[in-house]
Amino acid sequence: MNSLDEAYERLHGKGPEFGGDEEGNNGLTNHGPMAVEVMVRRGLDVDVHQWLDRYLTRLHDLPEPGRPIDETNWTEALGEGKRVGDWTAYFDRALTEGPWQPVLAIWWPRLLPGIVAGSTHGVIRVGHAVRTLRAGEAGAPALRELANGLAFWAARSRALPDVTEPVGTLATADALAGVPRLVDQTGLIADRVGRLARLPGWSDALAALRAPADPDAVPAQLDELVEAGVLRYRTHGRAAPVLLVHVATAPNAVQHVLPVLPKDLWQPSFMAAWAACAAITAAYAPAGPIEPDGAPISLDRTDPVADVLDRAARHGDEHVIKFADTAVDVYTRSGNPDVLTSSAYAGGLIR
């Protein structure tokens, strides 16, 4: 068993959230599986099991299943956070009865409307699990991790209000910059998302984006969306350092899943990712740029990727690690060194 399988095994019996009340509200997300996937895949200078020793102390056990979910009753359980144990049992069973790709193809379009589930951590966790499976590590621990990710997404599913499909002409970065902001940026993400329906210009901003002309155009436009999310973090991340990393990490998770999805799901996947990024921007981003404090960050020019990953490893925070991973993905695809510099600011903003 490799080190990632061992880490997945240690995390499998833990719930997707911790803290909060008895109903599971106001809790924080369990980032353990996502963070260790990055540590192992990127070869970070982190002792994964020592990191887990500390992290596991804050987690709760996964709730026991109570009412079985099946094809006849799943719609009534969608978005029921208290039934995450039932959802986990369902996906554990489904992923042992046949190949994982058909299960994902069935459930991906069912879950896409609720992509903001758990502050987008549902789709992000699925994306990290799929990346492991695509690398050929399709053993039981990785399949159980995919089950956990899908279960969390299903249990916390929450549809965005007044979603309008893009029909405009704006490039991705320009459309993201044009998203209006909530005047009242208080409360949990569920509270903020619920106010988007009353936000002037919300639907118009979603529609203003130039949509991918066909499925083959989706990967490149998703790249643009992820890159815009990383670059904006340097000037906008201070307003909500943790939440705003997801403007980049959520669409990047979708990018990792695309290759195993039927092509007819690529455009809907982009539309959902765009809506999620716009929602987080409206709910958390400042109205204008906020320049970072202190001296500008300068990375090692000989190996900026290693520098960014080393900074994330030394910091140790799960969001910093995942954001650095996303920035490296963008840099690998685009060659833009500014994404690496932008991601490095997370270490100073996230404590």
C-alpha cells in the first residue's frame, strides 16, 4: 500500500465537516484527503502521517447510515447534510458494483446544479479523487475517497438562484471582473448565496460571458477561468483569504474531471464552474483591488515551481497547499509566471 492509500485509509472513517452544531451547521470542511493528495502527488517536503496526526484530532467520525438511498428516493435526500452517512453508504456500494467512470457520468450532471455545495469543496474533493484514479491508482482506498467526495457533494448540494447561461462577448477575466458584489457580505456562504437573487445585475453578469462554442473549446476556457481566479487573488484575496482561493481551485477540479466525462457534459460543466466562481466573487470579493501589504514577493527564477511548492509545504495550511497546486497546474498549461507569484501571497494572508 502506497503512502496516499495509507492516508486515505486513515481519513476514510471521518466526516466531511467538523465543528458546528449537532445538525452539522456552521462547520468547517475536512480538507485532509485533498491536502494529502497534493502532498504525495507533488512530492512535497512534508511528513504526511505527522501532518495527519495533528489534523485528525479536529475531525469527527462519519455518521452511521440510517435510511438507505437508492434510485427511487435519492432526490429527496439531495442537499440533506444530516444524511451524509447514507450518501456515503450509497456511493461505496455503487463504486464496488462496477467501474467508477459510469457512476461518475451518471451522478456528475445530477450534482452540477449544486456545485457550490460545501463552499465548492464537494466538487474539489471529487476532482482530487479523480486525479488519483486517472493516475492509475484505482484501488479500494481511492474508490472510497471518490465515494466520500460524491457523498459530501450530494449531502450539501445547493442550487444557485437565477442562473443564466452565458450568451455574451466578454472574455473570462473581464466577465469575472464585472460580477457585482453583495452589499451585505456577512454570514455563511449559504446565507450569502441566498441573497444573490436580489443582487442587481447578477443574472446579467452571468450572461455577459462568451460561452465555449463547442465542447472542444471548454478545456481552454476553463484554463482561462482558473488563471483569472489565481491572478485576482493577489489584488482581491485579502478580503476573504480562504474563500477566494476557491475561485481558482473549484474550476481546476472540474478541469481534472473533464477527460473522464462524456463530451456532452463538458459545456454544462463549464457553465456550472463559471456560475460557482461568479457566486463566490459576488459573495466575498471586494469591490476593487486591495494591494498586499509588505514587499512584493520574488520567487526563485531558476525554479519558481519548486519555490512555490516549498513555501506551501513549510506553511502547512491545507488551503495554501491546494492553491499552490492549482497555480502550478496553471503555470504548466500557460507558462505565465505571474500565477505562481500570485499564489505565493496566500501564505501571508492565510494564518
